[in-house]
Amino acid sequence: PTERRILIAGNWKMNGLRQSKTELRGIAAGMDGIGADLLVCPPFTLLAAFASDVAGTRLMIGGQDCHPAESGAHTGDVSAEMLKDAGAVAVILGHSERRADHHEGDAVVKAKVKAAWRGGLLPIVCVGETLDERDAGEAPAVVTRQVRQSIPDAATAANLVIAYEPIWAIGTGRTPTVDDVAQIHGTIRHVLAERFGAEAGGIRILYGGSVKPDNAAILLATADVDGALVGGASLKAADFLAIARAA
Ligand code: PEP
């Protein structure tokens, strides 16, 4: 079977001030013995400071979004090149909060993935169904459509990470059953294999949605789960490290 390194990514969302570097340093200092890759995605304002803070450690820093263009008249936006320049190595794209709050559809997400590659970043592309779609039995179809439409043709095992995040599980304390997670991750792997052949076996698929220290071990042991995208529990070094240790 293809070797896929476990990735535990923290999405800080719109949380964190300069004083939050205490938590960041706690994570970096607690990584001994953790085999997984660890990534923290703070708000843009903290990126450069965090990147210099973790220099020389194994902790990686990423952004939470980028604009498709390299530069130009896009007030308030940030490009992949700017994230890279600030010290980011990865970027979360198509998070459900971006899709909802900023009306991002699959075509925009696809353009942002290409921008991430252009800028030298690893994109982490989020997909996932709403509760209505889940209840209607449409979760596999929704996720299949999102993966087909938001991933460009040049995807490889080395340049793409996907995160399955059922929207109803984000920040709610609810998680799908292990069987449901395995089903969707298997669906994603299948959709990737149809398009990218053997390369699909190396593409990491993270699970996200209310991952906590007490459910991390079982979720991370599920078939085709290659790591986690963690929101709330990534804000505390002890919780984030406990999740990483469960991998
Ligand atoms: C997220 O929004 O990426 C997420 C997984 O959040 P939480 O862990 O808080 O549910």
C-alpha cells in the first residue's frame, strides 16, 4: 500500500492575537515523539510572526485562504505568493465557512488551488455536505461533485491534500460514525483514482469536524483517514498535541 504521512492541521479561523504565540510555542516544544506532520494555520496577521517563531522546528505554518491572482486590485485579499513570502508552506482552500460566508463555489476553489501551486504552497481542499444533504442520503454525491469540480488536472500525491469536513460536524461536537467517515473517504479515494490513477493512492485525505483528544484515536484509525483538520481543539497546545499523539 502507498505510504501516506499523517498530517494534523490546525485551523485557527478568526482567532489569535500576538499573545497566542504562547500556544504556538507550546505546540512546537511538545512535538518530540510525534511522527505526524503538524501544521498550524493562523489568521493572516500572525503568519509572518508565527513562521519566524517556528523556524528550526518541525512545526509548519499555513494560511486559511488565498486569492486566485498573484497581485493587483483586490482590496482585502491576500495572494498565495504573499503567504509563501510570509513563511507559509500550505493553505486551506474551500473551507465551508469560506464557501458560505464568501459564496465560494467549486470553480473559484479550483482557481485558488492553481494559485497555491503557482505560489509554491500545498493546498488543503475542503469538501463536505450539509445536514440536509446528509439526511437526504446525498453526502457521497455532493462530495464527489466537489472533488471533481474543485481539483485541477495537475493534482499529484505530493501537491494536494483533501479534507472531508461534514458541515454539520464543524464546531458542533457531533461527528459521523466511523463507518460513515470510511464510506466518504473511500468515495473520495475512488473519485481521485478514476482521474489520477495510481497517484490517488498517495493523496492524503484528512477528516475534519469536532476532532477532539477523546475521539481522535478512533477517527484517525479509520480506513483512508490520513490525518485531521482541527478547528477549536487546535487553539490549545495541549489538545492539539494530544490529537497528534493519538495518530
Ligand atoms: C474546521 O472548521 O476546520 C473544524 C474542523 O472545526 P472544529 O474542529 O472546531 O469542528
